[in-house]
Amino acid sequence: MKIRLFLATLIASALTLFSLAPALALAQVAGETGTVTLTVSPTSGTGSVTPKLTWSTTSTADGIAAASCQPSWQTASVATSGTQTLAAVTTSQSYTLTCTWDDTSAIVAWTAPTTNVDGSTIGSTQLPLTYTVNEGATGAETLLKSGVTALTYTATGLTAGDDCFTVIATDALGDSSAPSTEACKTVGNATAQATASLTIKAVPNPPSALTVK
């Protein structure tokens, strides 16, 4: 009886030790932005032309919208999408719009383990698995979020600079894996720019001092 109990305990202990998939993937790389589109209408003309500017922005890969846009044609900032008609101009012009994305978040994604460290398949008594996400400086991650049930977690409000992550899996019996491999991302502001040009062909002024005798 004692030998049987010992073997049962040994098997149970082995089954509760499992390995986390080695790859931890971030959904966004450092410095990634959305896009800025800027057009001017018309693009060319003769003499005096009234330009109409139209612009728009897209979100980053992880859904962050542009925070602000600064045009070259005025000192005040503009919305991240819009249309504006400017005063007539008589010389060729180049218009630039620079937009900023306030990127202080990261999407952390991972693959669920399917085996224990002894090579056996994770059993039904070990399911469901939950996850602990750790965040911090390289090699010094601390608890960010525990009890995560999905295979992805969005970390927000991160401090600008390098942020690194590891993930730990815990089975239904309360036993946890070693941390996953580390993945890092540089968070902070990033910018993108677009330019539109208007070409105006110069024409002579009309004659002056016209008289009739």
C-alpha cells in the first residue's frame, strides 16, 4: 500500500511540472506608427490658385490612434483627419503634416504549453491553465498581471523606454512553470509625416498705365 501510494504521489508530482512554450511574441515593434495621408487639390494651376488640403491617419498595428498632428501651413495643430481650404496663393507651395502616436502600450502574446517537463501531455486535471505576466527592465521583470486566462494581454500606461516581459503558466492544481523567454519593446512617442505639393505656373501681370487719347 505504501509503495502504491508513493508511486501515485510521484506520478502526480511529475504531471504537475510542465514547460511553457519557449517563444513569447510581441505584436508591435519599437517605433511603429500608423500612416499619414495628405493631398492638395488642385495639384497645379496658373496665376492664382486656392488650395484645398485633405488629410487622414491610420492606427498602429495594435490599435493606437494618432494623438496629434502639426501642419506646416499654420502654427495651430489640427485634428488627425480633416479638410481645410487655404487662402489663394500665386507661387508653388509644399505642405507637410507631421503626426504623433503616443505609444505607451504593448500587446503580449504567447503559445500555451501542451506538455509537462517530463514529456507527458498536460492532463485534463491540470486544465484550465492561467497565466502571470511579468514586466520590467531586462532580466528584472516583476508581477504585472496574474490570473490571465487568454493567450494575450495588453499592457497599458507603460513608462517610455525599454519594457521587457515574461509569462508564467499555472495549472489547475496550482503548480507553475518557469518563466518564458523574455521579449522586449521600446515604448514612447513615434511620428510619421506626409507632404503634398502644389505647382503654380507664373504668368505676367496685366499691363498698367493704360490711357486713351
